[in-house]
Amino acid sequence: MTIGNFDGVHLGHQAILQRVRSQADGAGLLPTVMTFHPHPRAFFGERSGRPELIPAQISTLRDKVHQLRRQGMKQISLLRFNTQLSSMAPEDFIRRLLVEGLNTRWLLVGEDFRYGCRRTGDIDLLRRMGRDLGFEVQTLADVADSDGQRISSSELRHALAEGDLERATSLLGYPYALTGHVGHGQKIGRTIGYRTLNHPVPAHCALRNGVYVVRVHGLGAGPLPGVASMGVRPTVTEQGRRLLETHLLDCNIDAYGKLSTVEFVRFLRDEEKFPDFPSLIAAIDDDARRAREHFASHGL
């Protein structure tokens, strides 16, 4: 088993998960990950009234679980991070959750792993109690990229905040994407010739607001080309909530209620507030043209 937030399931996380999977296969055990929702820092930021402490969210819970499964995890212990869990003594965390709850026999964590009330639990306590309770503890140092830089969720959040999809892909090992059910919007897009799929996004989504070339998965036999806008739609409303709106190029699909994945391919421009709808339509026309040019050059 391993324990962590695993936001993004980047290459550093994947190295941990690969080692867990390999150890489990060799020992005849179940590869398991313990993770939390919400992120502990988000919980403490909300509780203390300090939103600046809340980390930007890379993955939806659905996408995180999907990636953990792709990495060979057969069991996911998803704990709601709340007052009860945050105040648990580190000894109780080990005894009640790791041993009594999951029958842990082998545990892999990062060298700086902390747990329990006020993060007072450390690796030494894990190893001492592990010897008494029958599980082994191993640690893994940070994983670096080809330039020797540490691969971390913080670095990934920075890349997404910059709209640097190439860097994000190099940290993830796969293209950045968001998955969700297509919902109903205000249906303004159809009145200006650009029907959109509306996806909810995390309240603190790490991705930069703006317009992107995208591929959409799950609505056809293969990926579909599109152009998407992430943002609050300042031309349409003064108090918009953050939304992902995707226009499929040259196809019309009834996707309401369907689960689909929007894969971000290329950042085109920042979100803008236009003085009128003709200006907005002209900008969208140009976005769609550039997206078509991208797919004509690079393929789908």
C-alpha cells in the first residue's frame, strides 16, 4: 500500500505506484492506495477562512481514480478528510486504518510523509509500530525529470496555470484532460452558430482560463476535434461560475447527460470580455479556424 493525495497522478506518483504494484505481485498481496477527499490543505483552508491556502485542483476525483486504476491499483481506500480524521492521533491512524482497516503488510511512502493530528506522525513511528504490528515500511525519494528537476504536483499546477500543456504532458506522461457529464447551459452558443458541450470543472481547477484546441473522447468511436473555452464567460454574464464549454468541429451530437473527456491539446489565447456579440463571434470564428489548421497539420 501507499498513501497520498495523488492529485494529477504524475510521473512521480507513477513511480510510487509501479513499485507498489511490483511488490504486491511478488508477495501475492493486493496493490492498494489510500487517498483523501478533499485535499487536506483545502479542508484546513476552508476551516480557517483562508482561501489562499487552498491548492489548485489538478484532477477531478473521477479522473484521479481512473488514473490510479490505470496504474494497476486494485483497491482504493478513499477517506473523507474531515475534523475527525484530521484530529486522529498518529498511533490510531496506524492501528485503526492501516492495520485493522486494511491489514497492511507492506507500506511505501515519501521520505517527508507526515500524518495524524497536527502532522505529528513520522516515518520512525511508522517503522516502530510496523515491527510490532506486522508490516514493513519503505520510503521513496523524489523522482526527477530528464533535466534533474523534481516532479511534483506543485510544478504541474504551475505548468497548467501558465497554459503550458507541453510541460504538463511531460510531467504527467499523458495529455492533461478533464472528465465529466455534459450538462445543460444557457444555450447561447446555438444562437450564434456554436453549440457547446458544457462540463462542470473543480471550483479551484488548476488550468488557466482561456481557449484551447481539444480532443473529446467518449462520444464516438474515436476522438472528436474541438475548440474549448475555460472560464467565466465575461461577455455573457457578470457573475459567471467557471465552466468548460466545448464546440465540436463539423459534427453535431446530442451529448446531454453523457460522460466524456476533454483532452487539452494546445493553448490558443486568454479569455476576453468583448464589447458585443459580433466581436465575440469573430473571435470564436478565428479560434475554430486555428483549431482546424492544427488538426489539418497534426492529425486527430
